[in-house]
Amino acid sequence: MHPRRHTPTLTLVLTAALLSACGHSDPPPPPTPPAPDATLDADTLNPAARGEPITLHGAHLATGDHVKVGDADATNVTWTDTDVTFTVPDTAAWGDNQVTLTVNGKTLTVPTPLFVGAKLNPAASTTNDIQTALDALPDHAALILGAREYTSAGATLVIDNKTLHGAGPDQTRVNGNVRFVVNGDAHVEMKRLTFVGDQFDVTASRTDVSHASTQSPLGAARTSNPAAAAGGTSRALLTSPSAADATIHTQSVTTRAPSSLSFDHVALIGSTSTTGSFRSNVISTDLTFTHSRADLHQNAELTATNLTVEDSDLNVLEQNPAAQWGATLDIATLGKIRINRSTLTSNGRMNVRTSLDDVEVHGGKLTVDAFGLCSAWCSNGLQISSTLGDVDITGSSVNVSAPSRGAAFTSSLGITSAAGNLNIQDNTLIHADDTLDLTAGTTYNNAIPVNHVTLTGNKEVSAGDGPDGVNLGTLNIYNNHLGTVTVQNNTTLKSDYRMDVHSGSGQVVVKDNPHIEVISGDSSKLDTPSQGILWLYTDVAGNHTPGRLDVSNNTFKLDGKLYAETARDDFAWSKNTVDVTGNNSPRVEARCNHANTCVLTDNTITIRDTHPTLDTRTFASFKLMADTFASSDAPQTVTVTGNTIVTLGGRTSTTAMSLGWGAATVKDNTLTSSGTAAFTAVQATATVTANTLHLFSGGGPTGDDQGLSLSAVQGATGHLSVLNFTGNTVSNAGLTSAFDEDGMGTLDSLTVQDNVGVRLP
């Protein structure tokens, strides 16, 4: 019997069927390709009126769903793959509008704006033709001129609540006088054209041509009235926000004008070398200059609610050399003033003043230069001021200069905020040939403001025209009331007569300035006495408010005198280099009377007279005065360590320290003098130790000369005067005077021991 055989027929059939089924399945469909991005051709849009059709060209536009002309929705929109046609809506704004399309959820922007308005007849050639076309338009409408020159027909061109455009300031030129009328809620724009005439006016009506006066000369005196300081009569319209909607924010007020006038890519040119004025007296209108230029030769007066000047040049230059005042550029607003990346120039006076808001000058260049002007008594100047807001000048140059004509010419610059802060930062130049005032703080509505004055990162802040010049420069940096005055990280601060840095009732910080100079004359010319004076101080005026003085890491160079003073707070003077070299009793005085602490550490102070011989030299001195106090003052601490002090003048020169009311330490100092040294304890325990003194330098003592004076005076019960003079090295001193006032060592006492070179009588 044969074994059963199994034939795999069914298995083979099933396997073949499965393989056949797998081998003949359809592949998945490919993904749908994305729709190509829509594009627009770089077409230039021709001007169009409301209701006029516009066609744009491009590719893949058929799926578009929305067109906007500015902020208005276009009407009658039709789409094809290569074109979109629409009607300019009746609500489109007059003038330039940005056209945008939405295609497949993406926004496309037409590269050039669409001018919406009327087109002047190409045959028009005079300002009469322009006037006729303008008068035929409704209020707030726009007219565009051709690329040509339009001659003056004699009458003033009146642009009454209308917008006027050209083909470009180098292509469209309008000759003759122009009056820009702005009122109500009109927003009027002049764009891409040049005006050439004798007079340009901005008024609220076709017949209003009145203007406020700007003819009084700029005063350099300090004043509590910023409008008066700006050199003109104070205008009543600048004292109240009633002319515009105003919202008070702390001190400043934000103002909003109902109407506006802007100049964009516009040139305003005087028709001759002695003509061209611009006068605006519409206080309820915002005024804007953008990418524009003015070349005028008479006064320009810009009165507005808010003023903006961006990327523009405004030049107002008197060309008559016999003129007394030069030309005035007068800016006066209720609200904010912005001057960004722009140049403003005058050769007479310039005023930039606001009543309620801030003044901002960023990347600007403001210049008043009277060179070549005036043969009689003359004056020029610049005032930048705000009554309630801040004044902020950054990355700019502000310069007032004049020809060197002695007392016949005065030149001043004042930058001030009455109730706000003053910030002058990272500028290339802040300069006046005569007086430069950088100030804040004036009592306003019987309130005392807190003002901060900040000068940081400036390349040069200066007053005067140099040591040999005839204009004596005074640089004043201060606030009148509460707040901090900070002068820090400036490359150069200098004056050729006097410099004052102070706070009325606040603090003064002077730090990290590598070059502070007050040089009044050539010290080699002994017939020209040096007068260079620097005052650094706080003045509490009986208010008992903080008045700290912090002076550190500066280099000072003077030819006269340096005074540093504070009261009822801390005095800190450290790591400074001081060089006072002159011919008129040069000196340095540190006055710590009524101070809480008085600290002088690690300074190098050199005081020298420039006369040729010891016998002809004047008195050169360093004085530390901490000996005046009241019984209500807390005891103070005086620390004088690590200093090098040199006084080289005549034999009467001295280094003197009066140490009072508390505890005092004078240690590790090196003192050199052509004369004497003196230490006095006044109701204090004073320790003078480990110092090196070299006296009568250059001559030596003669006879019974007393080069060193040690005193303890005015001791009282509970407030003894104790002077310990120990462990010092003294050379060339002659005899030492030792004096305790009560003579018994009870209330006043001296200890003199372990010193080298001290000879007591």
C-alpha cells in the first residue's frame, strides 16, 4: 500500500491570487500643488478722482477678494488672473493713499501711492490757473500740479483748506506769495513741490494776516518766565490749553489739535537774497515739516498746537550785513515740539518754546551763527524751553556763535524746563560764545517742582570763544529747586570765564568727566589776570532738604579758583585730578560746613602761580573748611586720605584744614607747599597721622619762620577740641606753632608726638 500523497494545489492558487492582487493595486494620488503666489506689476498709478476706475496688473489675481484705498473699501471690484479693476470710493481720503489687495488671505501693497483728487489742466501755467482750480474744489479736496514752473499772476495764491501736490520739488515750481488757510477739522498737505516767493503765511481765514511780534532781542538773563527768557513778549495764547483738547499727565499736558498742515518733500524759497518770510499764527493747528527745506532771508514764525520737523532743513538767514539783529526763527507751541534729524539755522535769534508739553531734539543741528553780520551793537541767541514739560536733546549739535567784536556783540544759549526735567545726552556739541544756561526748576502755580538736570555722554559742552577771545563765556548747569543735577561721562566741558554746577535744594553729581576746563586767559600774559572760576555746590536755602555733592574721577583744569560746597548732607570728593595754574591767587576750597560727612580721598590737586620768581608769585592755597556748624546739626565725620596736594605760589601760600564738629581723620596724604600748612580742630576730635609734608618748597624757611601750624580752638563742655598730630614726616618746615585756645588742655588740647622733622618752639 502506497502512502497518501498531498498535492499543494489549493495553497498555490491562494498564494498566486494574493500576489496578483498586491501587484495590481493603484498608487495614492499625488498632493495638490499650492496655488502660485499673486504678484503685482511695478506700475505707477496715475492720479484719480473719487468714482474713477483704476486697473492694476499682475499675475494669479483671480482669487482676490478685497481692495482698500487707504482706509476705505474700493467698490465695483472685478478680478481676472492678470488684472483687478476697481472704483475709487467716495470715502477715500484726499491726497496720497496706499492701495492694498487681499489675495488668498495674503496682503499685497501697490508700490506707489494713489493720488486721489483733481488734476490741473496741463495747459495751466500761472498761479491764477491754480487759484481757479482750487476754488472750484470742495473743502478738504486735493489738486495735483504738473511737472512745470507756474509763474506768479501778482495776487497771493490762497490755498484754502485744500491739499496741493506736485510732481516733485525739483519738477514743480510755484512762483509768488502764498497763504495757507487751515481751520475747522481740515487736514491739509503740501507735497512734492517748490514755492518761491517773498511771503508765506498760515492763517485761519483768507483775510487774517495778523502776526505776533518777534522783534525784541533775546535776553540772556535768568528768568522765572520761560516766554520772557525766549526773547519775545509773552503771548497770552500760549498760557492756556483752551485752544485745544488737553489731558494733564503729571506736569506736562498732551494737546490735540482739530486741524493740521503738513509739508512733505516741499521747498519754501525766498525769491531774492533779501526776501522770504514764513509766518503761522494758527494755534489750533498742528504743523509738520517732513523731508522739506526752507531757505528764507527774513523772519520765520511757526506758531502751532504741536510742531514736528523731521529730516528737514529750515534756514532763516538775513543777508544784509548792516542789519542789527539778523533773522529770527521763532517756534512757539501749546503742545509738543519734535525736531528729529533736521537742521535749523538762523543768523539772528532762534526760539524753540512750548507751554504745556515736551521739547524733543533728536539727531538735530540747531545753529545761530552771526559771522559776517552787523557792524554796530548786535546780539544773537537761542532759547529752547518748556513751561510744564521736559526738554530732551540727544544726538544733536546746538551752537550759538558770533564774530569777535568785543562788547559790541553778545551771544547766548539757554535750554530750560520750568516744571519738567532737562536731559542733554550723547550730543556732539552744545555751545555758546557767551552765556550758556542749562537749567530747570521754576515755581509754577505756587508749586515747587522736582526737576532733574542730566548731562551725560556729550562730546563737548562749552561757553566762550577761547582764552584769547573777546567773548567771556559763562556756563551754568543747575536746577532751582528739588532734584538731582548729574554731569557724567562727558568728553569736554569748558568755559573761558566761569562755570557753575549747582542745585537749589537737591543733589549734584559730577563723575567720570575726563576734561573740565575753565581757562580765562593766556596765563603767560601777566597783564591779563586769570579769572577762571568753577563752583560746584548745593544750596539748601534753609529748606533742610538733601544736598549731597558727589565729585569723583574727573580731571579739572583752571587758571583761577575752584570752590566745592555742600550743606546738611554728604560731601564726597574722590579720585579727581585738579590743576589750577594762573597768575591771580589760584586756589581750591572744599567747604563742608554743616555737612553730614566730608570725604576727600585719592585726589591729586596741584595749584600753581605762573609768575617767574618766588618773590613775585601770588598766594596759592588749598583750604578744607569744615568748621562752621549749628547746635542743631548732627556731628559730622571728616575723612581726608590718600591725597596729593601741591600749592606752589609765593611764600604766603598754604594748605589749611579746619576740622570741626565731630570726628576727623587726615591720613596718608602728601602735601607740598611753597609756604605753610595748618591743621585746626574746632569742637572735633581730629587725628592727623602718617602724612608727608614738604613746606617752603623752592625757598626754605628763614629765621624763625613757622611753616606748620597746629591748633585746637573753641572747645566747649561736651564738645571738646582735640588735635592729635602723630606719626607724620615733615621737612623744611622751620618752627611749628602749637596752640590750644584755653591754654590748659581742658576744652582744647593738642598731642604732638612720634613725628619726624617737627620743631616745637
